[in-house]
Amino acid sequence: MTQQIAAQLIRLTQDATTEPGRDPYLSALALAVQADLPVLLWGAPGIGKTATLERLAQDLDLSLETVVASVHDPTDFNGLPIPGADPANNGVPMAPPDWAIRLKHSREGLLFLDELSSATPAVQAALLRVVLERRVGSLPLPSSVRVVAAANPPESAANGWSLAAPLANRFVHLPWRHDPKVVTRGLNGCWPHVRPPELNPDAFPQAVNRARRAVTGFLTVRPDYTHRLPKDDVGKGSAWPSPRTWEMALRLLAFAYASDTDHEALAVALRGAVGDGAALELLAYLEREDLPDPEEVLLQPDLFEIPERGDQVQALLQAVVEVVEVRKTPERWLSAWQVLNRIAEAGPVDLVAGAAVHLAALRERDWPAPVELNAMKGLADLPGLLSCVKEAAA
């Protein structure tokens, strides 16, 4: 009786409600899982990775199978050989473990591989087919089964190992941090939940085409990013660009374009797929692709639409100055000054400061000074800038 009363109190301490989370890492997790990409959550012990996955399974209405990778042998993932009546003709099937059978019978589910960085290299090798091909021994898991793993950094993992490059390259890597405000609110009975992106089927063809153009266009400009294996073990065990991870990035983009995924969550997911450097350059490329054509802007400097965000304005200014530098004529140079002046009139003049210095340095001796310099008087507040511009335009 005493134990039953104690159990009732324990249940009360565990009761909690949920509310939509606004964390970009939560949104990136939901995006990757919905896109059926294996996800690896990196974070220190005790910060809620397992609890997050339990809530994610509830939000997606999926059964959850948790497998602690560090306490299993390779045969638990490769399958146990079970000879049949006629192994000479039928071979020896590799029997899967019970958790794989449960996932097969449920037809859909979430496989959570915990403590991945504490698994030995032999176990990591055995997990390769499980993560990418969803195959355990002789049993193919249902295509609707999602895979999420969690790992502690090697320095904080029990008997930690760096992730092998072939296994690391099969995941979308997401850093997992604790937010004190979220923890406080959760302990008070309300935890954030993951809301999967709302997909619009009518947008699917356009979203896929746009994603293909984005990835192939970027890799055409930066072919050196097609495959870039890090040289150090830490880098190899994290996200890095390869044909496999670019395919992941393409799928993430397609799902983001076909849904209500916000820009920050997409950026987090892309960084987790192809690494920080490649993702940041891809995002800058995409920003520029969404901006007005700099050549069209030069042709009609009074008619182009000024972007709303400051980073987009900077990207447009940089693009305009770069195309003038590639093909310099006095007409194009003066037109670029009109662009700068129009942007300076619409917002803080310091937005155009860097572009003004760069553009001034492109002037040939016989070109006239732009009349727009007199209008951009705010440049005088920036030390040394106005004198630099005047010297170039004198």
C-alpha cells in the first residue's frame, strides 16, 4: 500500500503539459526526421536528449524503440546466424533482435540509438547498414521507420570514441544545448514539443526543382565542396560535405521549400548535414539567388526593389560592385553609385560604406565624380571614408 501511495506521488511529479517550441534546433530536428534523414544529437550528459526524443515520438505518433548502442555487440545489429534445415542450399539467415521485430510489426516507428559515441569501432561499423539502409541482419525495417541517435562528446562520454567517418557521414548532426528558461518552465510542468513542418503537396514539384537548382548551382560554382574529408579525427566524426550529405541537403531544402520551415531552422539543419563552412557558403549563395539580378539593377537603378533585411542589402551591394569590377565602364560605375545612393536614402548610410570604398577604388582617372556623393553626407561621419572616396573620385 505504501508503495502504491508513493507511486501516485511520483506520477504527479512527472505530470506535464507541452507547448509549441520555438527553438531552431527543435525545428531542425523535426525537419530532418520528417525528411527521413538520420539525425545525431550531440550534447553533454543529462541535458534532455532522451526526453526530447520521447516527446518527438509522441508528437509524430510513432512507437519509440531505444537501443543503447554502447552495451550491444556487433552481432546485435548484423544479426545472429541461425542455421535452418538445409543451410547448404538456403544459406544461414541472420536473425534480427527483438526490437527490430517490434519495429517491423508496428510498420512505423522511431529507432533511437543512444550513447553512440560510447560504442566501440566494431559496433559503429555494424551500425552502418542500420542507419543508412534500415537493415538489421536479414530483416529490412519498414521504410517509415525513422532513425535518431544521441552522443556525448568523446571527452564526456563513458569510454568515449570518436565517430568513424563512414558512420558520421550518414547523419545530420545537431548540437543539443540546455536552455535554462526551458528547463525551468519544464520543471514547472510545461515542456516544449516539436511541431513537424506543415507540408503543402501543391508545392512539391516546384520545391524539388528549386532545391535541385540550389545544390547543383552552388556545386557548379564551388566544385571543391563536392567532397571534402576533414584531416583530423574530430572533423571526420562530425558533419562534412560529400555526395551523400549533399543529397541530404537537397532533401532538406525540398522539405523546407514545401513547408513553413523558417530560415534559421533550415540553416541549422544544413550545417548539420554538410558542415559549417559548406552550409554557410551555400546559404550565402541562396541569399544572392533570391536577390535582384545585379545586372538588372545596374540597368534600372531607380526601379529595383530594396531587400528588407540588412544582410540581404549587403549581399546585393557586394554583387553590384563585383559585376562592375568584372566589366568596368564609366556608365556602369556611375549607375552603381545611383544604386548606393538609393539604398542610403532608404536606410542607414553606413550600410553602403564598405561598398562605397570598394566602388571608389575602381574609378579610372578620366571618369567624372558621381554627383550622388554630395547626397550621401552621412558618410562623413565614418572616419576616413569620405576622404577615401573623394580621392578616388577627384
